Amino acid sequence: MEFRELIKARRSVRNYASAVMHDDLKAILISAQQAPSWKNQQTARCYAVETPEKLEALRASALPSFNQNSSARAALIVTTYVKDVVGFDAGKPVNEVGNGWGAYDLGLHDAYIVLAARDLGYDTLIMGIRDADVLRKELNIPENEAVMSVIAVGKRAAEAPARPRKALDEVAKFI
Ligand SMILES: Cc1cc2nc3c(=O)[nH]c(=O)nc-3n(C[C@H](O)[C@H](O)[C@H](O)COP(=O)(O)O)c2cc1C
């Protein structure tokens, strides 16, 4: 898909017909690896959940009901980043942002996920309202990783309306 068209076509979908196919999920995660990262440290990590029984259990235990409903029938990618690496030098934060840089890199990585998914004909929903402790336990996520988002990926069941954006002059200054 032409890039500007892709950007416009991507939106959060809360009604899925089916989950992403395994090979396409792999292709999406490979694309996301091309995202830039601090000193190419690549601290983003993904836990791709595809097994129907595991999906059902994880949705029920780690998501509030509205996100369970919105992500029904989709696969889930739980994204984390390895802490205390990006933005750190010899164990000390290089500036005031600290582990915010790890979150920054993961956000870039996850932006690639949602765009790569759309390019392959899938839709996504990033969910920040989730139980990190349950995800950590259920997926054996080590303590040195910060649990961030759960991303639903699947084929949409219905069109989703485009959400409005602020006027550019409200969010950007040209100096
Ligand atoms: C970090 C982050 C967390 C989000 N968490 C949720 C969530 O828990 N549940 C939900 O329905 N949408 C969630 N969203 C989706 C936003 O509501 C959505 O991106 C926004 O309304 C703009 O709509 P659009 O993605 O269709 O352009 C989240 C988005 C981001 C980037």
C-alpha cells in the first residue's frame, strides 16, 4: 500500500472476525525489528499469543471486560522492553528521561507493528489498560522487562470510523 494511504487506513479496530495468520504475524514482527532504537540496542520484546485456549485465558485474566470484548477473536502481542539499557551508560541514566527512552523505543517498534499489520490487510488495537502482573506471570516475563502494551491483531469484522485529530497549529510550532 502507498505509504500515505497506509497511514490514513490504520485505525484502532474493536471488532474482529478472525486472528492474524501465523506467517503474517511473523512478517509483522520482522518488520517491527526495522524500527530505529537507541544505539541499536533493540530492547523491545514481544510475546505473541496465538493458541486459542491461551488467548481465551489471557484475555479473561489480564484484560478488563471492554478490552476483552474489543479484542475477541484477534491474536495478542504483549510488548515489553528490557529496562536500564536504553538511555543508560555504565548503569546510570545519561539524562533525565531514564527508562523513558526504553518506552520511547518500544513505542516506535509498536508503531511499526500496527502499520505493518495494516499493510498486510490486518487491523490492530493497542491496549494500555491491562494487568501487567498477570501478564508477567502467565507469560513468564522476566523482572528486568517492563510490561507495556497488549496489541490485538486480526481481520476486522466491521469498518471502524476515523477518529478526529487536533489542528496542526495546536500541536506543532514552526519556528
Ligand atoms: C498507548 C496506548 C494505549 C491505548 N489503550 C487502549 C485501551 O486500553 N483500550 C482501547 O480501546 N483503546 C486503547 N488505545 C487506542 C486509542 O484509544 C486510539 O489509538 C485513539 O483513540 C485514536 O484512534 P485511532 O487509533 O483509531 O486513530 C490505546 C492507544 C495507545 C497508543
